[in-house]
Amino acid sequence: MTAAGFLEGRRLQMARGVLLQCIMGGYPPARFYGSDDGDLALVPDSKQIHRLPWSEHPRALAICDADELTGESSRLSTRGQLKAVIARYAALGLAPVVATELEFFVFAPNPDPTRPFLPPVGLDGRREDGHSAFSISSNNGLRPFFSEVYKCMAALGLPRDTFMHEMGVSQFEINLLHGDALLLADQTFLFKHLLKEVALKHGVTVVCMAKPLAHTPGSSMHIHQSVVELDSGRNVFSDEAGEPTAVFRHFIGGQQAGMADFTALFAPNVNSYQRLCHPFASPNNACWSNDNRSAGLRIPASSPVARRVENRLPGADANPYLAIAASLAAGLHGIENRLEPSAAIQGEFQVPDNLSLPCTLHAALERLKRSPLAKELFGTEFIEGYIASKTLELTSFLDEITPWERRVLGAQV
């Protein structure tokens, strides 16, 4: 939209079906978004209008809510779903506090998708070989790229906590500062967009796939969650003596009750399960533990005021609005119904059958399809539309024969 049109308050409308467009560009049948495929209004959030610092020409980005023309939020909108979950907390005098940890890879351009990704050539003329995990100098070869990333983050008002090289080849992680759940979802979205745009300027490619390289750790989007009183700001996961509260237990119980049903919301793509089923600290379970990275729900070591639950299931490919909404909705379900969690696990452990999670997109979609809880918390329209869109994507994947099948099975008698 032109700046003049935006400043005049001109309304931008978009077909409802666009919210269910699949990643290849197609759409499920129109019955999933209204047979008329009428319009939605895109309503900009006045707090999320940003001049784009990487653009050579003056451009701005406005994060919008997708609202029905009658004024209410569209049930197909993932940002709207998150706002609805936050409102349910507010009705109880509570507010969720969230932080995200996002991992990503920086690769050389990959114009031929049949070829593996490669690390970029750094300032020293060499490609990283995988010995740089947690090194303080590991991103020096990419210093111009990261320098602009930092500058653009500051220009967009994205406060960062820590930035580090992760375990994978040319893999990095950023920790965003904790805060309001909707704000953190917006910031996570903006950061991923920023990464892609700045990478183009520097001749590299940023990849947020869950598992872009074989035999290498995948990329997560861990979600740290706590809940505070709206009036006082007190963390309700800790009592006055600094001990865990019943609300803390119930929140974990709700997370456990929802993780299997919501796996397709946390792990939305075929590739997501490459990360979960070949785990490098990527647990595919609903166990919980104090500071054990093998558990899907980890309680990081912290002071009582910072007591929180880390959901380690979502990958970097997850929609931040939907993943945060699903995680918080599960926790609230536990609080409202006073659900008790299983016993905490420590050390090496075997995952009980009732705490294991789907390990393929097909299985995850089938579990979501059978979930009364998902339809209760997110509405039948959203869940059925989401499943329809993701089924199209799965079918498209299964329509192709992979190089592995040709290489290994082609020679079989």
C-alpha cells in the first residue's frame, strides 16, 4: 500500500482463504474458509508499524490483525488465536510472560535444491567445518552480516538477550528478552523476517527449517513461559517462601495434556519430524524435569521470581503466534481444571507410552483431528482448516520420490 493510502486510513481487504493458503501456494476446498471466500479486513496494530532499516528506499511494515468485516477477530487468524488465549488469562486476573529462543542456519546461496546446503565462505576465504560451537570468534567470518542484523534489530526495537553459535555447522541462536506474549510473538516474527532480508543483502541464505542438515542438530524455537498476576506482577509459579505453587503444577499438567494433541501446531512440516526423531537435545516427549534437556518440558535452574516452564518441542519452522498460543492454552487448561502432572524425571529415562508424541506429520494430524481439546480451545473452524491445509502439504510431499529412494531402492530386485 502507498504511504499516502495508509495514512488516509484506507482499509485493506483480503480473501479469507489466504489464511489457509498452504506453503506450495494452493488452497484447501472453499468449505474450510467459507464457500463465498469473502473478504477480511487487515487492521494494523499501531504499536507494530516499523520503518524497514535494511531497505534502500523508504518502506515500512505494519503487523495487522485479520478481522471479519463485522469487526470481530477471524478465527482463522493465528495472531487472533493468541490474543484470545491472552484474554482468557486476563479474565482470571493473570498474564502470561514469554521468551523465545530461536535457532537458525546461515548458508551459502542454494540455487539447486537437489544439492545439500553449504556454509558460506567467510572473510577468511574458508567455509566453517563444524568446530565452532559456542566459540566467541565463530561468527567473525560473517561479521558484516551480523553487524547489520544487530543494527536492524536496534532500529526495529527488538531487544536481544544473548546471541551465540550453536552446535550445528554455521548454526546460531538468539534469545529474545521475556515479556508480553503477543509482543514476543511479533518480535519473533519480525526477527525471522529481518534475518531473511539482511541475508539477501550480504549474499547468504538464512534457513529456518527444523532440520536442514543430516547428522546435525536441528533448529528449535524453545518457548519459556511463566504467569504473573495482572495487578501485582507477582510470578504465580512461586509462593512467598519461594517454593513451587499448585498453579505451577497445574500449568505443567496442562502442558502434558495438550502436547500430543498439539504436536502438529508445534511441528507443522514434514521436515519438523526429522528434528524430533533424530534428537540432539530435541526431545519428542511430554515428560517434565528440573533442568534436564532430554525432557520436552524443562524447568530451567532459576530464582523463584523467574520460575518458568520451557517447552522444547517447537522448531524454528513453527508459526510463533500459533506455537505460543497452543502452549499457553494448554497451560491455562491445566490451571482451570487443576490437572496434576506426572512425576518429574531426572537423568537418563525411558519415555512412558502415555507421554510419547507423534513422530510423523501424518500421525500428528491424525491426533489433532481426533482431539476434542484442540477444537474446544481453538474452534472447529480453525482446527479443521489447519488440518486441511497441512494435508495438502503432506500429499504434495508424498507425490515426490526422494533421492534416497532412487539411490537405495532403485538397485533392489
